[in-house]
Amino acid sequence: MANSLADIKQAMLKEIGAPSIEALFEQVPVAHRLKSPLKLPRQLKSEAELKRHLVSTLARNVTCERNLSFLGAGCWQHHVPAVVDEIVGRAEFLTSVWGSPQSDHGRNQAWFEYASQLGELLEMDVVQLPVYSWGCAAGHAIRMAARLTGRHEVLLPALIDPERLSVIRNYCEPVEMARHIDVIALGHDRKTGGIDLKQLKARISGRTAAVYLESPSYLGLFETRATEIAEIAHAAGAEVIMGVDPICLGIVRPPADLGADIAVGPTQPLGVHMNCGGGVGGFIASRDEERYVRQYNGFLVSLTGTAEPGEYGFSLASSHQTSYGMREQGRDWTGNSVYLWAIANAVYMSLLGPQGFRELGELVLQQAHYAARCLGRIKGVKILFPEGFFKEFVVNFDGTGRKVARINRALARRGIFGGKDLSREFPAFGQSALYAVTETHDKDDIDRLVSALKEVVGK
């Protein structure tokens, strides 16, 4: 530990076979290491001074509560019912030590409800407790597929969130528990924005462990040929991993019906606030087959009988195969995660129910398409991939002669956060932005955006 005595540090180094502390950090580039003392602000001397400092600092925040926001791209402004906050703030959930039975005051049952409800949405029987993010879930799923098939290549769409792709690449780097996995990006169909099937057929081979697709995609597009993609992958002996936004599952077919073997996606839309871009989580799910269950790296919660007839208990299943149980021989690194958000997700899903998910999906779909139609009527503005999107869509501003960054600054001065600038991530799309519309936006909000954009682009 950092503050251990010198002889204790030396004993620890000897145990792991490292010659010095510096040797432990040799993989950190020299340019990234601190060369001089940190310039820290002055020490605060009282609680009152600390409170004043924090309040003044937080007051500088610009929030989506006080401004109209159309930002999305992985963290969306969905409505969170007050009861969700009330329940996750209860002491038996908020302060429980997850690993000890004596701290379980209904926590395992709440986790079981999370897995059961999400499994019903996905039409998959096994759902792991959530990991840190959608990208982490996809990375773990790809490694699961590599272990299942003995292959070390994954095919995925080029039109993917660059941040998510970066996380996936990290998971596919060589580590002790898995070989290097080659990540190959497939081009897109120019009309639909989906995976180019010709490229898929040309690149898939006996080396392919999995084909990863998303519906809706990073750009908000439904993958209309998901079933055909799954058939191509299965014919080559590859697993099919599908990323999906659970909010849309009240109006579209679930991953299992489209041929997916493993489903992953975000949990943040299910009752979790944006939290300054935090609050995200990722789910992993599959069919209830032993070959899949044996490859999970995290915790599964199961229902079982007890010594009392008619009584049931909730406990972890297959926990021995995690890194907690088998350490470096575990299926994959487990670590801490976002288990409190699983309880928020369970409460949210129980409040909506099947009909609620359908109504929510229909509302989001209608609002997003209304917004796209209105924006597309502005002179110089064009909607790329105008068909087949859910809550996000790509708006191109090339015809206005203005850059997205400049447009967004002008909108911000009017109290509006415009769409995410895609010009650096996907330069082939020119000056384009990704706009997100959810149930938190009404007609007046959209009309206000349209009016502001007309002023900004001068049309």
C-alpha cells in the first residue's frame, strides 16, 4: 500500500517478484508521469468554508434540467419516476455491503427482479448483474464468444460509438485470461446505415468468434436485416452478439427473436439519472444453456427453495467461476459494478410494465420522427438516414454553410443544447450532429428548437 513502511513495501515487492516500485509502473509512458509536485489549492480550514466552496463550484454547472437538451449518444435524458429515487435511497439498499449475507435486507430479491424483468424484455433467461457500461458489456460478451468458440476475431459495424469501440478494443487486448482478439470493422449500407452484408459475407470465416451488431445503432438506426446477419454468422459457426436499447423493446422484436445468442446494452435509460454523464451501466444476457452460463464473468442471482416447504430464497449462482471465486483463473475480471442501479432498473421496469413499455416506445418514436420532419424542412438542413430510426437521428448542416460547433454555441446562448457533433468522429458525413429526442420532449420543445435553428442558420 502507498503509505506502508519501507520494510513492508520491500516484503510485498519480494512476494510478487518485482525489483522496485518503479518497475510496477513501467507500462505507464514516461511522458504521462508526474515530474513535479501538484499545484493544489490552499487547504480549507472549516466546514463552513468547504460548504461555501462546494456550493459556488456547483453553481457553475449548466444542467439539462434548466436548459433544453437534445444530447444523447449513450447517455439520455429519460424521465425517472420519483418512486425510483425513493427506493434506491433507502438504507437497506444504499448502505448495504453487497458481499455479506447479513447485509441482505431484500437486496438479492431486488436483483432477482431486475434480472427477471430485463430477461422478459429481451426474451432471454439469464441476465447478469450490470457492469460499468454498454462498452464493458460488449467487451465481456465478445470474450465470452471467444472462449465458447476457441476463435479470436470479432466483426462489428464501423458506425459505432468511438468511445464504445475503444472500450471493446481494450477488452480484446492480450491479457493472461484470453488471447488477443482481432477487431474488424464492417462498412455500412449507404441507404439504411446498417451493416454492409457483402462485406460481412466476404470477411466472415472460420476465425470469426462473433458478429456484433446494434439495433438501434449509435446513430439511432434499427438494423432491419438483423435476422439475415444472424443466419450468416451462425452458418460460419460464429456467435451473434446484439446491442439494444431496452427502451425500444415495447415496440420491436427482442434480440432472441432476431437470432442473437448474447444480448448487451445500456441500463441507464431504465430509471437512472444522467448524473453529469455518469450513472451508466451495461447488461449482459443469454439463453439458459450451460455453455453460456459457464462463461459469465459476473454475478447471477437465482431463486431456490429452502428447508421450509413453500419458502424461497435468493442467492448468487455460479459465483465460483468469477474472479472473486477463482482469482486469476476466473472467467474474466469481475470487480465492483453498478449494482445499486440494478435496483433502480428493477423499480422502473415494474412501474412501466408491458403496456407502459409499449406506450413509451411509441411516444419516443413519434416525437423523434416529428422532430426530424420539422428539422428537415429548414433550408440547407438534411436528415441522413431518414427512415428506420428510434430516438436518435443524424442532422446534416452542409447546406447551411455553417459548422456544427458554431451552431451548437449559438444554440447554447439560447438555452438549448444541440446534438452531438459528429464531424470529427465520422468526417464522411460532413457537418452533421446526432440529435436525441425522448419522452421528456414535447411539441413545444421541438418547435422551440426548430425556431432557434432557423435563426442560427439564417434561413
